[in-house]
Amino acid sequence: RWIGQMETTERPEPERFESNGYQVTWIDVRGTLKPSTMGTGPATAQPNARLFGAVVEGPGGPWFFKATGPEATLAPQRDAFVAMLKSVRTR
């Protein structure tokens, strides 16, 4: 679903890992963020964009995480996004 929110020439593959007993699947997509059809998000196409999207599955989940923005803003945050996903846990 998240790949479909972007116009891209890439065919990004989801990455998977396990952390703290949770299964994490996430995607990193570059391209043009399409206008939103759900009433939130951009009203016009946003070129040179990036999207990080993740599903964390486990007890009490699933949880969904998504970040979109300019490539120049999100690119340096890739490692921080993955670190956040690896930190998910319940009390």
C-alpha cells in the first residue's frame, strides 16, 4: 500500500527483522509522493520525496509507523527510523 502512494521507478523490497520479540517489516521508497486520497497528506504531488513505512507485529499489535517528507530531510534519518523500530517494546 505504501509503495502505491509514491510514483517511483524503483521496485523497493521490504526489509524484515526481529527485535524484542516483534517481527518488523519496513519499506524505504524514493520518488514523487502522490496527492492524498484520504483527506490528509499533500493536496498536490511532492517530487523528490521519500517514504518510510513499517509494520511491527507482536503481542498487542500490529502497530504502523510512517514518515514522509523531502528526500533531503528524510535521507539522514533512515538509521534513526530503524533504531526507533528496533526499540519497540511493551512494559
